[in-house]
Amino acid sequence: MWGVPSEELLASWRRTEELLERARRSLTNPDNDALADYHRFIEQNELGLAFDAPVDVAEEQRAPQTTWEALLGAATEIGVSVDDGIHGASRQRLEAHLTSGAEWFELQGLLNEWDPIGVYDPETHFPEDEYDCLYQPLLSRLRQAEGAHEITVFLETELRDHFGLDPRPSRPRDFALRLIEWYRSRS
């Protein structure tokens, strides 16, 4: 026979529901049909299952960082760990997104600091996204453990062909070495 939940447990459930709802509202499309299960799980107080649904949708929609942060709060509140037999896979995907988000912002900062075309203003942080086209290709190369030569060739090609610049003044080899060192330090 089930007893009456404690006030502490009820408060935890409310915090979890608030975090899950914050995550849902921050999705690109918070009314996605794939969230039908989410609503049903919330009504049935199946918070672990309710956590899984927005993780799937957030991946699909390439959700903003705020979504992932709210989902992390909910997972922490209900005690979902990466080795949880039922919800661990969702927590692992959540962790991967948060890690790659931090990685993305760190790389953005490094590229803006390097600023090979000379447009970034560190006081106004504008334009912050000038080098967006380089993020994914660089992260892919770093994850594949490409060497300084391959990354330098990529940077030289991008500077020449995409930005229309002579790559030599920006010293792409030095920056490639810095990127490799930065990436290794994150591991």
C-alpha cells in the first residue's frame, strides 16, 4: 500500500515539473506533436519518462542552451544519472549537448580573439558570429585528431577561398597549434 508523499517529495516533483516545463517552452516548437507523451507523463507523475520526451525533441529541433540547462536541472532533481538503466541514455545525450555547447563557445572565443579578418571588437563583442562557418569543420578535425598540418591547410584554404585574404599575416599554423593545445586540454 502506497503512503502519502512527503512535503519534501512533493516540492521536488513541483521543481522538476517547473524545470521540464521551462525546457519545453524554450524549444523552437514547444507544441511539437512528439511531445504528446510528455504531457501524458506529466499528468501521470512519471517524471523520468517526461524527461526523456523533450530530450528527443530538443535534439531534433537543435534546441538552445537554455533548454539543455533546464533539462539538466530536472535530471539532477529526479536523480537521473548517465548509468541509470532506464533514463541514462537521455542523460548521456544531454551531457553531450552541454559539453559540445561549451566547446562551441570556447572555440568561438578563440576564433574571435584570433580574428584573422580584423572585424571583431572585444569591447562590444561584435560581430560574435563572423567565424560560424569554421566551427563545425574545425571541431570535426579536432575530434578526429588531425594534426597541425591538416588544420593549417584547412585554415589557409578558408582564409584564401572563403574570406578572400592572404592567409600568411594571420599565421594559421600558430593558430592551428593553439587549437590543438586547447582541444587536448579539454580532454
